Amino acid sequence: MSENKTPANVPVKRTVAQFVNIPATQKFLEENLQEKKSEFVANLIALAESDTNFAKCDPKDLMMCAMNATALNLPLNKNLGFAYVIPYGDKPSFQIGYKGLIQLAIRTGAYKYINAVEVREGEIDRNKFTGEMKFKGEKPENKVVGYVAYLELMTGFSASMYMTEADVEAHATRFSKMYQSDKQYKSQKSKWSDPLARPKMAIKTVLKMLLGTYGLMTTDLIRAFESDGTEEEQTGGRKFDDAEIVTQTEPNEPTQETIQL
């Protein structure tokens, strides 16, 4: 009777739990996270087990992606809505939620007001040249016609950004390859195609554009913008991209992995 054995030259795919226990990975996490290491590892394993699609992702990619949230001190709890890691095929993508952007702005202590909401027909008058808006009252029975973000600094400076539904549709069509695919093949894989997720995507889009144009560009906000993979053609610009797992195989010796910076 023959035995089924994995060929020596075929690598065995590790789980996230196995990967984080590799000595080189442990060392890397200790150097980069220090006292946050244990909490990060527990959250990473819980994240990996929360969605079977993460099993398709390389554990190293998933770990690096999740480290963006830790670098920004944002919880990766999807119920809170601050930051997410989303699997797209075999690639994990780090995405910051609109609540995460607001949190980063609040931490500066420079904002008196910051908000982003949907706008229904008849709720505002807006001067497109000055950006000045007048709120005419809530019209909950009317259809959504756009989204607005507003900020006011403690200094008195204020600014707003308004996007119509047509603007939002053009943005999603231009930047999200998955949404382009949905429109072409009549599928619903993109969050832009999800009626429940789309409003949050639109709110985040207009808020991100406002902060990117008129907000205070702090180190954390710049990092958030660079790391965010919400435009789904990205796989998450990672803060720790210069870290590489290097596999070294010696004849008749078990595989060893090291992390080089």
C-alpha cells in the first residue's frame, strides 16, 4: 500500500496561527509592536477565523495588512466600523471606515465640527462657487440626491464638500474595478453594488475628499490615505511594505523563514 505524502518541493500552506508562531515572525512583531503584540496576535487570529475567505490569503499578507490598523491605533472590529480587512480573492485589503477618518481628525484637537451625511431632495441650498450651504430642514420622505461633508476648525476656518449621486456613481465606476465588473456582468460583489454598504462608501468618499483638500494633513491621516485600499483595484498600501519574508531551504533541512527589513 502506498502512502500519500506531500512532495518535498511543494510548500505546505500555514494557517495564520501557525505563521505568527514562527520565531522570525515573533521577533518581527516584538520589534514593531512591543507591548501591543499579544493583543494584535489575538485579534489577527480572530480576524482570520471570522471569514473562510481569509484562508485563501497568504498569512504574511494578512498580517501586514492588519498592521495598518494597529499603526493608526484603530480597532479591527467590523461592528465598530473604524477599520476593516477585506479579502478580494486571495488578496487582503486594508480599508479605513469613515468613522476611522473622523476619529483621526478628532485626535488632533483642531476640529470644532466634522460630519458627513446623505442629503435628500429639498434639504439644502448650495452656492457652488462659495461652497456655502443653507440647511432647509430634514426631508426623510424624499429620495437621496447626494452626500455632504463639513468641517470647522477651532480657528474658525470651515469648508464643505458636496457630491451628487451622479458624482458618486462616476467615482465608483472610475476607481473600483470590482464595481466595473459588477456592471458588466450583472453581479453584486462590490460594496458599491450593495444597497446597504453603498451609502457608507459614499459618505466615506466625500469625507475623504474634504479632508484631503481642506483638512489638516497629520502624519496619521497621510498614513491612512496611503494605506487605504477602498478603491478595490488596490490590495492595500501597507505601512510595512519593506518587510519581506525570505524563505531559505537547505538540502535535507527543514524550511526556515526570516523577516528582513
